[in-house]
Amino acid sequence: MELNNCSIKFDNRPNGVFYCGETVTGTVNLILERNKICKALMLKISGESKCGWSEVQGTGKNRKTIYFSGNEIYFTSHNNLMADQHMQTGMSDLLAGSHTFKFTIILPSNLPSSCEGMYGYVRYTAAVTLIRPSRIDLSFKILFTVLSHADLNLMHSIHLSVLNESLKNFYFLCLSKGTLLMTIQIPSSGFVSGQCIPVICNLKNNSKIKIESVKIGLVKTILFTATYPYTNQRMQISKVSRCSGGGADCGEEKSFELPLCVPALPPSSFMTSSIVEVKYDLTATAVVSGFRANLKSITPIIIGTIPIHTNYQGIVEQSTSSYDPSGPPAYESMPPTYEEVLVEKRMEETHEEWDRSSDFSPKYPVYKFNTT
């Protein structure tokens, strides 16, 4: 049963966003209309990932529905908020009125970022349970966001510019109609939310076919891995940002730049969760006129939580030698804002193996860049 008139508030973090390794402090506020006898008032703070879905396999009499699920627990902390008031009898009295309890916990330093998907999630929960003798326990819980230290400055391999070339040969009745060479160039392979990726596109159209336009997209892929009753995987693929422009006539070579804006997104996964993995790709599609297949290219990129050091507004210049992975990132007077992500509606039927009822939306850092 739900514990009414209860709230959990975090000190100095009203948005409920924390980084791995941070010390989380806060208060539990409880208002009682009458005296209550209880065994304990427990605060449980935990982090876990879960996934689940169903598949119909077989045909005819062999047709059956299999429920797949996976679970991974990252940490669990139990704290009796009434430990100082506990009597030798194992019972305590909670008097009618308002009660305030303080708590402190240090988050582990290697946690996956909060993430919500169609078939699973990574969630961090703070739950208060009033344990009563011979009666049903009363509970209240909230969800909060935890972010990994996805510092792009420590990933030196992504600082180099990326060049991706794709070639297409055109034919008609076994006769060559020429070729199309599409080159996509980006300044690095690591970006953060709020950043606009300057995508430079070059079309060398040595054919008799017109190229109508080039479509650029940012594709998010969440890979869910179930471990029961046996290992199985399912992907959720969505295009989270897009832009288009350009094009090239027959025999024309043309270069142009297309800005692709990165919205609030969960950072890329770095092998911290075996149940939920988040990846990103930058896709480019040269739209060919007529009834012909388009030319496509895919460039893997990384979405982080701390941008590469530049002259952008609001990012503090800190050397990697002084970086403390156990604490939150440092900023100047313009820290990022934290914005919720629209969670896609889960399409699976209710399955008691894991909770799909939460409407919680994690918050992710969005930076304001000085483009002047």
C-alpha cells in the first residue's frame, strides 16, 4: 500500500540529477495523522536494469508464447531511518505530526546512465517503507536520474575528423549510367546534447541521374539483452534528429554543409550494462531521382555528457590530469540545463516480470554553445 503524505527531497539537487561517484544527501518528510507503531522506517536506494518482452514461436499445436526477461542490479543501500529511536522490543512509536529524517549515500563510480526504452530500462529508485507489526507495509518511492562520466576529452580517438565515402554505380539494361561518390565529413566523432554537428557533404555526380537532395539523420539504437529463459536480444531504433538539403545535377560536383542538432539524449553506453546498451549513428542518404535505390552511408558517433574543450560558452577548461572521476563535472557560470526526454510508449502487454507502468522521464545535460 502507498504511504501517503510522504516526500523525498534531495539537497541542492531539486532536479534529481546526479553523476556517478557523487554523495547524495537529502531528507525524508513524513506527516502522520495519528500515532503509529512500527518495526522500522526503511529507506532503500538502488539501481538496476531490466528488460522484458514476449515472442510467439512455433505453429499449430506447437505455437507458444515465450516471455524473455533480464535483470542486473548495480547497487542497493538499506537504511533504517528510525535506528536511533529503535527500542529493545524491536518496536518504535511514530507520533502524529511531521517527521524529518536525513540520509546520505555515496553512489558507485561505475554506473550506467538512466535510460527508458520500449522493452527495458536503467532506473535508480529511492523508496521509503514503513514496516508495521501484523499489518501491510506502507511504501512511497521516487525515481531519479544518474549520469555516467562520459567525458569526451578523455576519449582521444574521437577527436580526429571523420571522413566517410560511399560509391554507387548506376546501370540500365546492363549499360553503365555513371557513378555517384558521396563524401561525408564531420569534425569529430563525439558530441553532446545541444550541439549542432556541422556535416559537410560532397557529391561528385558523374552520372546521368539527378540527385534530388541529401538527408542527414541521427539514429539512436537501444539494444536489450534478455538472459531468461535463454539469451535473446531486441532492438529499438529511432531517428531523433534530421535535416536535409543540397543535391546535384547530372555531371555536377557540389559541396554544402548541413547542421544536425543533437537534442537531449542519454549518453552512449560504455559496457557498464549488459542488459541495456545505447548506441548512435549519423546516417546520410543521397536521394536519387526516379525509381532507383538511394545511396546511403552510416557513421558511428558517440554522445557524451562532457563536451570536447573549445571556446564554447559555459564549459570550464580543466586539464585531464586534474579530472576527478569520483565527483561531478565542474563548470563556469553557464552549466548545462537538464531536460527530460520524451519516452516512447511501450508497446508490450503488461507482464509482471518487470514494471512498465512508470511514466518517469530521465533528464540529460543540454549545453548552450556560443556560435558567434
